[in-house]
Amino acid sequence: LRAEAALTTGRHDEAVAHQLSAWGVETIADLPRPRPHQPVDITMLSDLGLALLGAGRLDEIVHVLAAMADAHPPPALRFYLPMHRARSAGRRGRPTEGVRHLTEAAHLERRWPSPIGATDLGVAAADLAAAAGERELAVEAVAAARAAGQRTVGCYGWGRSLTRRLRDDMSEEIFMAARTRGSELAPRVTVDRILDRLSA
């Protein structure tokens, strides 16, 4: 819970430290194998991945992705792994790879849909769009996710910090217009729009 609170308010390194304490290890490389089919383990790993991305610790996220792959998540959470792979690829400047992973994540999320999954994926798509320079699409996707009313760490905390970064790089007029457009869209629509644009 301390890790989630830190992540929600953008204190990413602190969130990582709390997560390591919760897992009972000192470094990311020491993460234990997660228990198979346990939603709480996948959720914790997802939050840890977000914290590492937020802190810019891209070299360490490979350990989290490996642990997520070992977790054998339940169907409704299978989209988390490709979702984080998409974010990681975007942060590394590999948008084509990011699109491939985001497409897989969208397919899995829609096969076992949930409002929380749709909003988390919408914010992940926004993150990929922002990394590819598609700021307006990113703002729309965050606005759609927030308008859907889900308050997950991925949606609320990450969406807030991403919005802050985007707002600093855009004129107020363009930012507000994109946010207004996005608030009238469903999160899955914004994911499709981002995939279409980045695929082109």
C-alpha cells in the first residue's frame, strides 16, 4: 500500500523501495518467482514496472517482465505483460516493437474485458503515443481513461504524471482541446486510434 501511495503521487524510487521490502529482497534482480495464477502478485509486479519506468530505470524492468512471464496470470490479467513490454519499448525509442506488444495487449484485454483493464491499457497506449511524439493522442487517451471513472494506480497515478509532462510540452489551447475530445471517447477507442496512427 505504501508503494501504491508513492506511485500515485509520482515518488517512483520510493515506490520501488517499498516494493522491494514487500517482496523481501534488496534488488530487482533478486525478485522471487511469483506464485502462479495469483492476481495480487501480477498487480504488484505491474505497479513495480510502472515505478521503474517512472524512475527511468529501464535496465531493471527486464527482471519484472521475466517475473510476470513466470506468473501465469489469470486470463483477465494476461494483457499486463505485453502492455508493459509496449511501454518499455516506447521508452527505449522502439515504437514499432511497442505497437506489436500493444496490439497483443489489446487483443488479450478484449478477449477477457474489464473496465479496469480498458483504462489501464488506455493509459499505457497514451504512454506509447507520447514516446512516439503523438502528444494530442496521448492526452485524449488519458482523458478517456479518467472519464471512465476507474481509479487504479495505472490509470490515476500514472495518468496524472503523464498528463503533467504532456501539458508542459503543448500549448494550453491544444492541450485543452485534446482533453475535451478524449473525455467523450471510450478508452478502447483511444487505444485503436493510437495503434492506427503509430502503425501508419
